[in-house]
Amino acid sequence: MAVFAEADAPLRARNVSEAMDLGLVPNNINNVRITLKHLTGRGIPDETEQGLFARPCP
């Protein structure tokens, strides 16, 4: 969530992966994307557009 707190715009899974120093290999990016999609079901990040994730508004 710290990645989203510092961002001023919605992020893609690639940006989150890069910010977490996971490397920009497709497998890591896909794992981050899957995790973000799973967390959107719990309302932790919001998916503002397809593939764009942002912290939920308080």
C-alpha cells in the first residue's frame, strides 16, 4: 500500500512491480497483476480503469 500512498495517479501492475524491486520480467508482473485483481475484490485498491489500480478513496 505504500506504493499507492506515494503515487499521484493510478498505477499499472508493471509500475507496482518496479516500485517493489521485483524486476520487470513477465512472470513477476503477472503475479502482481493477479494479486492486485484479487485485492480489488476486498476493496483494498480500486481498479479505476482496466489495468489501472489506485488506493481507495477514504
